[in-house]
Amino acid sequence: MTIETEVARAAEAGQEILRARDSWSDLPPTARSIVHSALDSFADRGFNATTLKHIAAGTGLSTAALYVHFGSKDELFFEISRRGHESALAIVEAASMLSPAEHAFRTLVYAFARWHAEQRTTARVVQYELHALSGEHAETVAGIRRATEQVVREVITRASGPGAPEDPELRGVGAAILSLGIDVARWFVPGAPYTPDEIGRLYCRLATRLLRPDVF
């Protein structure tokens, strides 16, 4: 198969992984409204500059009413961050179970990059406001991030073929792929210059070059 054919297969598989994925589907409507208002405010102002009044203003609730669902701004941010990182982990885990290994790798890259475009507000908050976490909250999210990195490295190792564990650059390839995907949330604007699908396909091709420069 040609690279473009393989990328198309990865895109199809990645779309299936992402379909109907909603980090907040189990929350009651009011709690979802609070989460979305908080996400918008954290994304626009940053965690430190956001107050409960800002969040409440986006929901039509009183500040006191927020406490029915979340005990504090810190607790709300942790819930958002945990769920966001768990979604990213679930995506790479789902892709990692595909075969052959190179297909799993391409699908992982496609889905990870596309998720950061489609869920850019959530992704931007959970990836770029990590400094707001502390104590057990920080440790929990750090553990999820390490698990995500481990899955990516394992997929890269399998896709690289025999002898790959001895390649000192494989860890760097994993870091590069994760960084590329995460950064989409920072710069992506709907409609310009790429759609989420086009970003996924582009990053899929770029990642293949990192892993297998001999095929280009």
C-alpha cells in the first residue's frame, strides 16, 4: 500500500475511536454547564485569573450554587484536568490495540492530533494550565500523563521493528509526537488553515517520516 492509502486507513480508524467520545456525558446538565463555563474562562483568562464569579456568570447560577456540584475552583479544575487527560490516554490505548503495529502507530498519531483540534478548549486548559495542580491532584494527573507516554513509546517500539529498544532516539520520537499533538490545541483555529481531519492526516504523514525516514 502507498503511504496515502495507509494514512486514509488510519484516519478511518481514528475517526471511529473519536466518535461520540464525550468526557462529560455522565455529568448532570447543570454540572456540564459549569464545566463548559469554567473551560471557557480558564482558556481565556488562565486558572489564576479566573474566579468563581466568572464561572457562575457563564452559567446563570449564583456563586453559591456552584458548590452544590464542585467544592472549590481547585476541585473543579482537577476534575476537568483528570477527565481531559484520561480521554487522551483512552485514545492512545484504543489505537495501540490495533494491528499491524504501523497501523496502530499511524492511527494513534491521527486520533491524538485530531482530538487536540476538535477539543481545543479542553486540551488547551488541561495541557497548558498544569501549574495550577498541586499535591495529590498533581500526582494523579502526572500518573495519567506517564501512562500515556508509556503507551506511545510501546507502540513506537513495536512499529519500529526488531532491535528498536536499543535505538536511543525512540524516546525522542515519542516526545516529539506527543508535543506535536498537544501544540495543536495552542494554535488551532477552526477553518484556518486546516480542518481537524487534515491536521490528523498531516501529522500522520509527519510522524511516519520521524519513525521511518527510509520510506520518504
